[in-house]
Amino acid sequence: MWHFYCQNILYGEDALNFLEKIKGKKCFIVADKVIEELGLLKILTDKLDKFEKEYQIFTEVVPEPHEDDVLKGKEQCNKYKPELIIALGGGSVIDTAKAIWAMYEYPEYTINNIDPLSDEMYDFANKAKLIAIPTTSGTGSEVTWATVISRLQNNVWRKMSMSHMVLVPTFAILDPVFTMGMPPKLTVGTAFDSLAHSLEAYISMWKNEFSNAMGLKAIELVFKYLPIAYKDGGNKEARDHLHQAATMAGLSFGNSQAHLAHALGHSSSSIFHIHHGQSVGLYLPYIIQFCLNAPGENNESIILYSELAKKLGWANWDDDAKKAAFSVVSKLKELQNSVDFKSNLKDLGVSIEDFDNNLETLVSLFFQDPSGVMAPRIPNKKEITRLYQCAFEGKDVDF
Ligand SMILES: [Fe+2]
């Protein structure tokens, strides 16, 4: 038996109007200062005013949310006692809201109590529903059951991925009005996060037909619409489809698993402060090569990626499976070039000294990150060191 986790998804122009139909008057809004400055918060509060809902706003969320800020949000939320928690923002905001939601339902909880194996947590959402309104098109957090919160350990902000299936937001509202103003760099970075979610989930050990159906469509949409949105941020059709693609990719990896690019990407974000989408998107071609190069007969990643490439028209139906599978790597590199995506650490400005000084820590963080465990090929210490070196130099992975 397999359980495909999916709550309610409202999408397209004016999807925000669905707020009127959701029961509950008192709303606790989780956002950040940038969302407020961009005027996106006002779009939401204007609607809440129109629908005669009350609200209190918490905007203390920072990128890569820190545990202390989440606890501040918990305190404010528990005092206000809302019926609805509304997360308006990118992945950091939605992740923060999920953690606040858990600690509102269970006030005695700390972050550590959010445990995927907790039976107690199945008795959930008795006080509030969570509405996630993403303002970027990438993290998929609006439909996943994980929350990534950073904790300071040994002078490094270590990302902890806490999860439970009840943390899937009750409603995901995908209104493209919130993404129209995203700058090109963020548009590209978040789209590559979607691609990493779909492409990694496609070959993960937990892959399944439902997750791969979502992943395949998400990949198709990102390849079609990212170059358009990159050139013309005001293109509504492209924005709408990239927004849908991000959520499909979220359903894909939320019901399967992202793995190596995320484990490598998380470590690099922690050390070099690289944006999540840029970081995981950078590692994607390298880890795909690594998985396709797995020794032995019957490499399932080759079969799966060759079928994907043929379905997307990247390879001919009668092409050899290995050749077709490797076309995924060349197509990714083509897309990266077309939208000026930095494809190695050196081009991102990481110096050789900085890289060498941190290589051991990167490797250590990789092995502490649970994201990597569902990869179809698990690298050993020597291989992971070489993967980092290839990604630093921009060299193909031939092992
Ligand atoms: Fe991601």
C-alpha cells in the first residue's frame, strides 16, 4: 500500500478569492519584511478586510529560518489563538508557519517534538487550519510535510528537516499575482529548485507512479516556461505555469524523496550562503551523471531517465537507453546556459582557498543530512569528495 499525500489546491488567476469560502474568522498571518515591502502582504490583507476576517501579522521570518524566530512566532500565535494560520511567502515563511502550527496545536512542543513517527501528532488541526500562499515558484513547501529550520551548532547554522504527514498545509493557494514581480535571478533559482525536486524524486528509492506523473509534467512546464519568464517577467501565462509546476514538483518529491543534490546543496548553502535553488540546481547535472554511472547491470536510473527523455522529445524512441538518459544532463546544461545560471562553485565566487578549507566540513555535513538516504546510488566519502571537486571546477562526473 502507498499513501499519496495531497490536500486542497486552488490555482490560477484570482485563486486568492477562495479565502472567502474557508471557515474561520481569526487569521494569524506569517510573512516576512520583504513580502510587506513589496506590497504582497497588502494584497492579502485587502482580501481579508473584504471578507470581514480579523488578522494579526508576524513578519519576523528570515531566510533559512532560525529556531529562535520560529519560537517567537509560536509565542505570538499561541496568545492570539487563531482559527486560520496563513503563510504568505517563500519556503522559509511556509516552513516557519508549519512549525508554528505544530506548536500551536501542541503548546508543550519544541521543534524537536516534530517527529515523523509520532502517533500523537495524527490528532491534529483541532485548533486551526493552515493556508499556504507561495510567493515564489520553487520550494513546493505548500504541499509537503517537511519543515526545514536552522539551529546553531558548532558555529554553523545547521539545517534540520523536521517532518510529519499532518504538516501538509490544509489549503495551497497558487495565485500567480504574487509571483509577477519576482526578479529574474530568483525566478531562475526557484525554478531550478523545482527541477531538482522532480528529477531527484524521479529516480529516488521511494519513487512511485503518482509522484513521477507529477514530476514529469513539472519538468516539461519548467523547460517550456522558464526561458519565457526569464526574458519577460510580466508574462502571465509563464508565471502561472511555473507556479503550478513548482507545486507539482512539490507533490512529486513530497511523495517520493529528493536526495543527493539536496544533501550537497544544503551543505553548500550552510557554508557559502548560496540560495537554496541555486545550490541544488548547481549540483543536479553532477549527481545525475553519478547515478547514471553506477556500476553493474540493470541501472534503473538509466531506464527511468531514458524513458523520461523520450517522452519529453529529448531523445528518439529508438535511441540507446544510456545515450537517451544522458540527454537529461545535456538538456539541463542547455537550460542553465539559456538563463545565465551559474553551473559551478568557482563561477559563483567561491575561492579555491575557501573551498579547500571547507571541503572536510562539507563532506561531514553531507553525511549528517538525512536527505541523501533515498538516492539510488549512495556515494562513499571518497566519491562525495570528488563530487564536490567536480562541482567546484565544473568538470563532468566520470565515475
Ligand atoms: Fe528544494
